[in-house]
Amino acid sequence: MNEHPVTRRRFISQLSAAAAALTLLPRPLRAAPAGPGRRLGIVLVGLGNYSENHLAPAIRESKYWKLAGVVTGDAAKGRRWAREHGFPATNIWHYDTMNRIAGHPEVEVVYVVTPNGLHAAHAIAAARAGKHVICEKPMANTVEECDAIIAACDKARVELFLGYRLHYEPHHVAFAEIGRSQEFGPFQRMKGANGFRMGDGHGWRLNAKLAGGGPLMDMGVYVIQAACMAKAEAAPVAITAKFGPVERPEIFKEVEESVSWTAEFADGSTAECLATYAKNVSYLRAEAARGWAQVDSFYYEGQRLTTSAGERKYPPVNHQLVQMDGIAGSLLEGKPNIVPGSMGRRDLTIVEAIYASARAGGQRVAVRA
């Protein structure tokens, strides 16, 4: 999420190196037991914009975490991070030496923040090194890759978390609770959209192999998440979708510019959704027999929750900080993991159904279990 642009050649090199590293990994080791009163050592894999400007500041601010090292393909950048964050230069690893993290008990968690197409290789490498894993969204490019990540974490007996920050953001937490409690009755009609106007740069989000798709794999995951929140985390059973027009073919050569879909749930409720790189939009509205609720902004700020009973106000929070502290609560205090790998896999089953329907000209496609 939010990495600096990655070239096709660099992507292929990283993917090949990561795959080769998997054959060299040692017998899995358990991460050091997490106990109260200390900071968890974490390694960031990928040092792009999201790591530098969001995750690293949150880790520095948190009382539960310490940055113990980094994984990067840029040695100079790694040395700069070591100086700025106070970890030893020995804790700078390359993508093809992630197996060596296993020998560092001060590292307990690895956060995978590379482009989508690299998530599976890097998350599996972290699990095989015996470290708990946080994987940025989307979990991977395919459901099969999600299954491989889950299997690796299960085999290594490590926890797997998804970087779903909005499950810790107060407005979204309250919106989800309205859905669970059926305060206005079960939501029956939903409509939502998420996106921004993509610039004319050539970042990794426009590369089909790196991104796995266009705005659906990036902005659309948030709409999927919000619709499932409204339905108490139930997944839809079927999808009807279509690609939007390509207004800027010089930019969108490999991925869609927009895609819209209707999700059908088992109880007959529906959600009409849009993911787009053509305009700035971000909301989900859910209507029930006795009222409605709308959450605005899946971005890093600007959240608002309005309902038919009035607006519900909560103080703004640092999304990455509350997410990281929430995950720390699971590891240090045994609190439930509310963003497990099964949730990431569920969302990829929905994504795959959306793409399958859109590629089939709008044919209704069942969401696989």
C-alpha cells in the first residue's frame, strides 16, 4: 500500500529472489513469547511512502512497539532507517535474505508492506522465519495465495493479521456495531464508492502483475469491507459487475479505470458499489426498515458517521497508531484478532467474483466459499 513506484524489472527480480529464498528457509522458530510491560520488536518489509510516512511514525509514537529492523532492496535506504530509528545495521535484510530474520529473537512481528504481487512470498517467508505476520491489504493477488499464506502461518504457529486499519477507527467501529445490533433493523439496501483521480505517473498500481488489478484491488477493498461490516461480517453470495469506460487509455493500459458491482447477500439485501481511479469519492450508505446509517471517508482522515437518528461524533485518531496498538493488544494481552487471515481471504473471494462477472459481460457469478 502506498509504495514508491516499482519498475517491472525490479518487480520480477524481487519476486524471483523471494521465491528462491523460500527454499532456503530454516526449520520454523516460534517468536519470543509476548508479555506485558515491554515493546514488541517489528520489522517493516518495504520502505515506500506508507511505511515511511504512516507506519514508522505510528510505531515510534506507540508505547507497545519498537522498530527492530527493515527489509529493503535499497541498502543505502536501510542504513538511513537504521540511523534514524536506532536499530543495528545487522538488522537490515534484503528480500532474498528474509530467512535470516529467524536468528533474531528481538524480532517478533514482520509487517509486509510491499506491492500486492509480492505479499504472498514475503508473508510466507516471515512465517517460516517464525515471526507473527501483518500483511497489508489486499492480502494477496489471488485466493490461492491467501490460502498459502494462511497455511504457512498455521504450520509455523504464528498469528496472521491484515492491515485493515478501519476496524480500529471509531466511526467505522460504531458503523459496524449498528449493523451487528440491527439498531434500525437489518440493512437491506446499501450503496457505496471509493476512489480518487489517479495521476499520470507510472506507479506499481498501474502494473497488473504488481497490483493484481486496478482500483478494485486498492480502493474497492474498503467498500467491500464496509458492506460486510454492515452485514455483521457476512459475505455476499453472488456478484454482478461491469467495467466502467476507460477515459484515459494512455494511463490505464493494464488495469481497469473503474468497476461497479452489485453484491447479493443471503437474506436478499444488496449493495451497489464502485471502485474508481477516475474521481474522488468515499462513502457507504446502508438503509433498513427503521432508519439508515452512512459512513464517509475511507481515507486517512475526514471520517463522519451520520444516521437517521442524527450524527455520531468521535474524536479523530491516527489510523495506523490505533491499528498497531490494537494488534499489540492481541499479542500482548490475548485479545481476539479482529483482522484475521480468513477476513483477507473472504475479501479476495469477493474481488475474484467481481472480476469474473465484469470479464463475462455482467454475468451473475457466485462468490466461492
